[in-house]
Amino acid sequence: MILYIKNTDSSSHIWGGQIIGAGSSYLVPQSDLRTWQTDDGLLSAIGSGLAVVNDGTRDITVVSEGLNFLNGNQRVSSNGYPIFEPAIVSGASGTGGLSVVTPNLGDRTTWYQKSFKVTNETLTTSDDLTFSSVNPWWIDACNNRLTYSFGNVPKRDSTWGHITDWLHTVSVNGTPLANLSGYTVDFAAGTVTFAVSQSGNTVTATYWTNQGVTQPSEWLFVPATNYRYTVQCVELQYSMNIPAVMDTIRFEVWAGASLAKYTGNVAPAATVATSAAVTPLSGTSSTTTTTSFTQPAASSTVTVAVVDTSWMTVSQPLFVSGGGFYVVASIPSSTSVVLLNLGYTSFSQSLYSLGYGQFRADYRGVWDIINVTNNQSSTIIPKHGPMLYDLFIAPFNYTQALVLNSSQGAVLRMCLINDTPIPDVDMASACFYLQRANLAV
């Protein structure tokens, strides 16, 4: 394997214990490869564009391809086949193991990550027993069919929450009631039903809901700063009453991306404000718009006035705050640029189409799951607790582990493509068994 690391910055940097001058390249010895693969400063530099991987014939400028080549893997495949990275922390001193469980894909009331809080809403009633909220799909994070380890769950900002963070509160005449004391909740409908009439009383509720949010089924695992997670094993865990055909389950891994940017492009005819930040997807250069502009249709162009275009190149992908993703079509002057609207409508589409996708797998039914796992080491766990059906456990026995490195902007994502809960299933979730290493130590 021929591997060069090129310093594209205007000043020297030390990576892998080696000083590399501005604009210079360094041939990495095979004996030192592991040191370079685990150098967090180098990985960050590749993600930001200060360093570029070269395979002896060309610079690999696409971040995800460069990271994969550095780790000894094939380039990202255009046909969507998985690309895996070698395990580098398993069993190492200073590491710890943990398991992360996704929400129940068959129960929208467990889809907590994109939910929002409603405070002290006055509920309405027609019979003084059942009171209705404006929103259905209250979050039921304490659902007894969930298996969150120690009650801790990952949040989208890389921090951890506790299932009690999403608890609801029901109050009568301003006095909070004990949880589920004297009433029941239909979390899907967003209703509260009392055992006795509440005639003359005012009932209010504070709750979390995912009603009206975009892609409510989307779940992310974002490594915290200075941490690296190695995925030792992945299991799909579902009850035996799962239907043969369901909404497509999608798993993805991205790298080198800034989550703050990936929200999808605004609709055509929308106004993108003046002083909007204009940034490349890698590198540190940036500028701002000097006038507002109207969002063109997808695959159409617009001329945008900016402070400076000196760092831009034709065909370069850019992100404009409040607008979305564009490609530089032409550069008429030092203060104007013609942008082509890429028309991306989703978080996932943006990342994948721009080359940050390292892994994607879609499962459209039970047969997909069984075929992909080759039914290796699968097992049946007898029903227990509130379960009505036995559980089928389908492990994905990867020959190499996946590495999720915070310095690479690595993100693990799972969703249902159409946000349609798997019907009638008792339980359907994924469990990721991880090894964690603190890179700051």
C-alpha cells in the first residue's frame, strides 16, 4: 500500500510524529501506518482539508474516500455496498464497553430524539373523563418494552440523556399529579383519561411530542468530542410477529461532515438573507453574501453577490447558511459567483450525494435482514416481561469493525424511509455493541 500525506496548508504541521512542510508530502512507512491511522490531529486535518491522502497516483480529495484509504479499505463504492474500517481499540487499555439501543421502530411514541417539549397545555374534554391535547405522539421513553441500558440514551448533540428527561406531567388546577396516579395516558393519541370525573377542573399537561417534525424516526449516534467508538457487533432484535414487508429500515455511517449544515435546501422562491455565511465543505476559507437572493429551482443557477470569491473554484460544492448546498457554476468577478442549486431536500441525501457516506444499508423486509446476516449466530429469546412474542436476534457478524471517530465527524444514523412504524410488531430495534476510547487522555 502506497500512502502519502500531503500538507495543503500554508504552514508546517506535525502529524504521526513527522514534520511536514507547507505544500509538502510524506510517504508513510508501512511499519508506522497504525500511528498515522490513529493520529487524531491528522484525522481532523483531513476532515478540514488541511491534509490530503494520496495513493501514489492522485490526491484523494473526497474526505470519506481519503479516510477509508488511510484505514486500508477500498474507496467508497457508488453501488452502496458497505465499507468497513479496521478495529483499533478493542481490548485496549483505557477503553470501555457499552451498548446503545435504538427506539422501537414499531412504536412512534418511543422516537424521542427529534421531539420537542410542550409546557402546561390546557387539555380539552367532552365528558370530563378523557382530556385531549393538541398533539398526538407523546413520547413514552419509559415504555417497558424498551431496553435502554441504565436508562441512558444518546441525544443528537453527542450528549447523553436519561429516559426521565422526557417524562410527561399532568396537573389538575395547577397541582401536578404523581406519574399515572388516578389516570392513564394514550401516548399515541395524546389523551389523558381519569378514573373519576374532573368536572369543573382545569387539566393541563407538559409533554414531549414528535408531531409535525421532519423525519421523526431519524436516530443519530454522534461520538462526543475526543472519543472514538468501535462497533464490535450490531444486532437487529424483533419480535416474531413482525410482518414480512415493512417500511425500509436504513442504516448509514457518515464521516467528515458538520451536522450543523445538513438540513436540506430551502424551497425555490424563498429568500436567502444578506450577510449569510458561505463556506466550503472542507477547508477554512469563507465569505458572506452582500445582498439577499431568491432561491432558484433545483438544478438552476443564481448569481450571488459576496465579499470575496478568491478562494472559490468552478465545480466546488458550497454551503450557504439559510439556503443550502450549491455548486460553483462560474465566477464572474471577485465579488460575484454563479451558484447551481443542488436541490437536496434531506439531511441524509445531502451527506451522501456530497461524498460523505461511508456505509449505507437498506432493509425492506424480514428476508433482507435474514439474507444480509446470512442467519449467522441468530437465536430466539423466549418472550419475557411484557413481551407477547418471542424475540428473533439477528447479529451482523462483520469481519472488521466500524470505527466512529469524533475527529472525523463520524455519525451513525438509522431511520425508516417513510417514517411509517412497523405495524403490529411487539418490538423492533437495533443494538450496537461499542468499545469506547478517550482520545484526550
